[in-house]
Amino acid sequence: MRIDYHTHHERCGHAVGTLEQYVQRGIELGLGQLGLSDHMPLIHVDPAKYYPEMAMPMDELPRYVEEVLALKQKYRDQIDIKLGLEGDYIEGYEDEIKRIVDAYPWDYVIGSVHFLGEWDVTDFRQTAGWEGRDPLEVYRTYYGAVGSAAETGFYDIVGHFDVIKRFGYGPAPEQSAEQEALENAALSRIAASDIVMELNASGLTKPCAEMFPSENLLRRALALGIPLTLGSDAHDPAKLSENLDKARAQLLELGVREVATFDRRVRTMIALTE
């Protein structure tokens, strides 16, 4: 059975396509399970004053859930639809995040770090935020937040573990040992928290030109026994499952034979297919 657990649609403002178009595309592709996992509404900045088209408005969240559940029922004989959420981890806003996570019958929640304070390090409009900063310190803050997210218990999956590399910014080569130590510390916290990590294929089409996480990091995650799942991070139904064939091939080459799926936040490992 093939799966794709990371997708975004028009409600978030920076993606296109309706939820039903994603479902129909998933059926065309022969997916066994499709996770609909749009961005959690912004909770730490005023959406009216922040960069536009970042996430769905808060009043759309219940409508999003209702629509996914309706589609799950409508297409139940053709594809297994999962109700997911990509829930930002933002240090200091744990109570607000928990309220959202606890309020709905999610099948799974992806814990991703996009924001360091009010700076979204994954937004192409905000790359100027790197100016005047020590990249190693940014990485230290980022990987600290990833580890903290894993330990909250809010999340089932760690999203795009090393997305901090997206635009090519990072510590100097002579700081590689320090960078590796930060990565390993975060991986250890994920392993100790017994949550899943995704292999997110979208990095292949970004300036970094490699998946999240990189093969090197993926090997380290596997050595720690961290379970994996798969996501395309599609922002267009036409991109659904893009490059997941490469992700599956990489996992099989590394000896992975099972991937994680979820139902009402209960994990089940299923066979990985080519």
C-alpha cells in the first residue's frame, strides 16, 4: 500500500486545489492512504499584520476538519483518508497548541518548526532574516526547538527534520562537528520520545536539492530506531506524491521494510512497497 501523509490545500493561502481534488488525485495514483494535513492557524502573530498567505484562518479550522471527515466518508470505498494537521511548534505557545491538538479527532499531527520567534525560516520572503546572524546559533536554536517539539507529546510525526537547510544557509564547513552534534542531540530526543519522523521528498525541488532529512541524517535516525513515514508536502494536487518513488527507493536501499501509518493517533507499521 502506498501512502502520502503530508499535503496542503487552498485554505492555507499558499497552496492550490481543493481537498476533494487531492482525494481524486490520490485515487488516480492508486494511493491506499492519503493524509490531509494543512497548516495550523497562526497563534503567535497577528495574521492581519504578518506576511499574508501563511496558514488558514482560525475560523476555517473547524470547517477544514468537517470537510475532511465528510470526504473520508464519501470516498471510504476507494481510499483511506486521514485527518491530519501540520502543527507548528512555537516555544512559549504550548498551551495554545495543545488546545488545538486536543480539540479535534486527528488521525495524526505533524510537528514542524518553521518559526524561530516571528521569523519563518522556511519562507522565501524572509531569507533576509539570515543577515547579521551566526548560522551556527540559528541552527542551535532550530534543533533545540525540534527536540522540544518531540518531547511535548503533542505530535505523532516530526516534519521535515532539517528544513533549516532549505535555502542553503548553514554553518561554515569548519563548524561541521558542532552542527552534527546539534543534529544528533535532536535525533536522540526524538528517539527517546518514541515518535515518527517523515521522509519528506519536497526538498528535492528546493534550493537545497535533497530530501528532508538528508541521507546522512536518515542513516543516523535509523541507527537510533526512529520509525519513518512518507510525505510529498504537496501544495498542488498535481504534485501529490511527487518524488515519493525516490523516497521509497532510498528507504528500501537502506534496509527499511515498514513505514508508519496512523488512525486516531494510534500508530500501525505497514509494509513498504516500491
